[in-house]
Amino acid sequence: MEAINVTNISPVELLEMIRSVIRSEIQSTSSGNDQSITKPLTGKELCDYLSISEPTLSRYRKKGKIPFLTIGDQYRYDINEVVWKIH
């Protein structure tokens, strides 16, 4: 990774640089053969992945901050969609 001088950069430019790096990493990860990243996650799995509590996940879901799927009465989460929505 190259060094970046952030002393003369605006917060908006810095945020866009960070988003760009995250997108690049996600694309390189999702283009591989790792099937575990594409399976829908349970709430507990997503909480562990994001290091958040289940009540926080519930709040995020209710406020529309995290996309989810419903399968019957259970919630599942596509990690790729969640990461894109958060970042």
C-alpha cells in the first residue's frame, strides 16, 4: 500500500479515498472462490463480524441502516450488501 500525505486533504476527500480502498478490497475478496462470504449470515454471525451487539443490529435493521432478507420469520444478511450500505 502506498503512503498518503493527509495534511492537505479535506475530510470529504479522505472519506472518498477510504471508501475506494474498501470497495477495492471487497471486489478482490468477492471475486475469489470463498463461498462463506456469499452465504446469508444469521444475526449472530453478522454481529460477530461487525463487532456489534444484537440490540444494535436490531436498531440498525429497524432504521433501514442494514439491508436484510426475511426467510419465514428469520432475518438473514448478505454481507456484501451490508458492507456496501455501511460504507
